[in-house]
Amino acid sequence: MALYNKLIFTGPVGAGKTTAIASLSDEPPVRTDALASDMTRKFKQDTTVALDYGVMTLEGGGKLHLYGTPGQERFDFMWEILTEGGIGLALLIDNSSPDPFRDLRFFLGRFRPFIDQSGLAIGITRMDLKSDPTLEAYNREIEKLGLKAPVLEVDARSRRDVSLLVQALLFHLDPGLVVEDDDGQFAVS
Amino acid sequence: MSDTPLKIAILGPRTPCYDLLTHFIEHNCQFGLLVEPEQADVCILNLDGFDAERLLHDHRQRNSGQPMIVLALNKPAQEGCIWVKKPLQSRQLMDALETVRHLNGKNDSAALKVVRNTDETTALNQAARQLASKHRANHKAVHTVSVSKTKYYEPVEYLQGILIKAYRQAVTTGISLRIDTGWEPIFIYPHKRLVWVDADDKKLQAFCHLSIRKFSHLTGELASGPTITPEPGGDIDKPPDGCQSMEAFLWKVSWWNSAGRLPRGVKSSQLVRLKRWPNLTRLWCPASALQVASLLYQTAKSPEDAVTALALPPADVYSFISAARATGLIERVEEKRSGPPSNLPAEKERRFDRRPRPEPARSSGGFLRKILRSLRGE
């Protein structure tokens, strides 16, 4: 039986998956970057060719494993393996890419079976570089696909942003989730 | 030729403008020395600040003949002042200080060691950027939101109402506008969807506690009521530093105007639904906002039912609904005895419902809770 202790970050090349995992991980993340040799070279010198891995240590010694999928479609055979035992999917979309909606539809389509069994939150990155499409437009697009999910603007370098995206995912799974001794603040460093 | 520094005093209470000037003179104006007003060669005053005219009057009575630089949006009526138009540009401020140096006979250009950039990125902007983080929406600084004992409030009686009206005008006409309420003037730049006000969140929140009429009554300002006027020269390509997004500004103003009450027009028993998640990474809100957003996005609930389902203080839920409604994210849902409580087509609703969703009951613990605690740094 799979242990449900994984959180999956996915999205196209350069959307910020590796950076987002590094923002949350308590330990230096394991990265499997290599010199890009295909079309990816246009966007990044290094890219993730297998997976990224980070870990958050929880109270009582438990761990949440953070996995980042490789963005290139030719590695999609790995995606199903990676999602096994996942509690949810954080999809990052680069708003400055030529066709972010195509990316959105592609990843939602490929991960749909996993999304239907778990949770989804969508983080839109690089909105400071390009503000269009708007979050409203993204919501319309996912609604067309019969999905509902939190869609938030995210700077993958910001622990606070990535943390809020994951918190949104958790509350989307269970709005009644409660944290005792809540001080009423986003106490994220 | 004198190397004597120009002694400068800044008048008025500590505001972002005051801090900006202090930082500028201390770090970017090498010939300037900050001193007490009585020892100063020149004083600088933000004339748009609270009670500034009385301050100016009193100061001039005590220190007649002392040069005065006033920062103001519009040309002041007072005689004998050097006017620097706001939003502040470092070049204009430096020109004004140089004028004073000439008047005082300290006009040695060799001694004038001013950090002055040749491009548009001026020293004042640098100072503003360094201070920006201090005055940016600070979730920790403004965490005590006062809660009213009443259940409903009338948004049009508060800043929220005048702000929405001005937004509509600005967006429809594409003209930059200025709101005068007797408090700090608020500027709206519709092309960039930005707002500018010379106040930090603490000051804004304090103002939001009062209705506009009550504020006017207390201060004696603008008895005729708030005004919305076009801002000449407001259609600038580069808005001043410290601007905020229109959405984020309206969101927090509505949250604070609400003070835990529902806006008139949303009954506590009325079913409401969230059209989409607010962009909570860029908005002011307490942690409970995530829960309320999640519940109301997934299910139409009345405000009072949402309070029960989430076991949150009513103020948290009602303020969220107020802010979400002001920013156009809340829709009212007509209650149906049969079928899903939605105005969406039934087919679409069924598709949404295919996913197994946990009931919004309070979880007693578990793995998700541990993750949440870790994310919140507990």
C-alpha cells in the first residue's frame, strides 16, 4: 500500500518547480539538472532530466516528500510513477511563456487521473514580467475542463508564496482542516 | 567659500513621507544635516499631511524668516514657501535645497556634494525603494483588526464606497483621479491599475475604522463630503514609488471597513459562493482566509453556515465576504430545494462533484494538519 506522504510539483520547463521545492525543503534539495541538449536550451542552460527531491520534516518526525517532475514531455513516462502516493499536485505555469493556456491544458490533461483522486493548486509564475493572461482567465480555462482549484500568483523564490500555494491545496482538500494555537497570521518566514 | 552643511529640519509626524525625507537627507544628500527645527537653515513640511497647515502657521510664528520648503500636490496658498510638487522627484527637491543654499550664501558648487544620478533613477527613488519594504503591506504589523458589535454595515458610508465609485469612474474614462476625504489624498492610476496614498497600513487601518462622515465630523475637514476629481498630470508612464494594486488596496480597505460585519445587501442567511479564489499571495488577510476561500469556492453557503462549518469567529468570515464582495468575487445564489445550490448548469455541477471531496468538518489532526503546522512555522 502506498504511503500518502508526497507532494508533486509539475509544470513546463522553466516554470519554477526546482526553485519552489528549494523554497520549502528543510534540507538541500536533490537536483538532477543536466546541460540541456534539446529545445529546452532555448530557455534554460540546465534543466531537470529526472526529478527534483526535497523534504519537509514534520512534528513527530514525519516527513513530507516533495517531488518535482521533469518538465520535458519526453520524460512523461515518469510522471505516473512519481504521483503514486501523492496527496496533491502543485501545477506551476510560466505566464511569460508563448502559450501558457496550452501548457495548462496539457498538464491538467496528463495528470487528470491523479488530480481526480487527490488535490490541485495552480501557481502562476512570472506575472511580474507578463500580467496577461489574468488569474480570472485561468479560472475560466480550468472551469472549461470541469475543474475547480485555487489559482494564485506565485514567485517560486518566495517561501511564503509557495507555502501559501501548498496551504491552499491542503484547504482545498479539506476546508475544515484546523491548526490549533493559530496566531491568526501567515507566520511563514 | 563655505563647506558648512545646510541644516535641515523635517516638520510633522512620522509618516512614510517623513521617513523617506530623513533617509534621503541622511544617505543621499551629502551637504545636508538633519537638525531640530529651531536650529535649521530650512524646514521641510508635507503640506498634505494631517494638520499640516496649522503646523506651518505655528512654526512660522516661532521662526519667522526661516526658509520653508513645502511638499504638496497642489500649489499652496501660503506665501513665501518654496513649493515642491508631489509625487516627489529628487531633482525638484535638490533644486529647492540649492535655492535655499543660495539664499543663505552657501552656494559653493564644489561643496555641493549631492548624489545626483543623471538618469531617471533618482536618489529619492533609491531612498524610497530602501524604505519600501518598511511600508509595504505588513501582515504582522497590522494583525489586530477591531471587531464591531453590529452585524451589518453600509459600505457607501466608508472609504470602500467612495473607492469603488472612483474605480468605476477611472476605469471607464481612463483618467487618473484623486479622492479627497479630508484624510490623505488617494490617487488612482487606471492604466496601470495602481493606487497611491501617503500612508502605511497602520495609518490606513486606523482611518478605516471610521465612516467618512464621522471622520469629517471629528476633524472638521471636508464638511461638504468627499470629492473625486481628475488629477492633472496623473497620466504618467511611471507612477510614483510605493503604489499598490487597485485590487489589493480595495480588498484591505473593505476588510478593515467591515470590522467583522457583513456589507448591507448580504444577509447572514443568504447563500453565497466565491466565483474564484482571491489572489491571497498578494492580498492582506489573516490565515483563516484560506479556509473561508476554500469552503465558499467549493460550496454555496450562507455566512452564518460558513461560520458554523469552519468553527471560525464570525468576524473572520464576514470580513472575508465583505472584501471578496467589494472586489467582485462573491455571487449570491438562490436557494433551491432540490438540486445543487448553484446557478451553474447541472451537468457542469455534476462534473465538479465527481471528485471525492471531504466534508468541511473540522479535522481532529492527521498528516495534513502536521504539514500545515510546518508550513506556518509552528
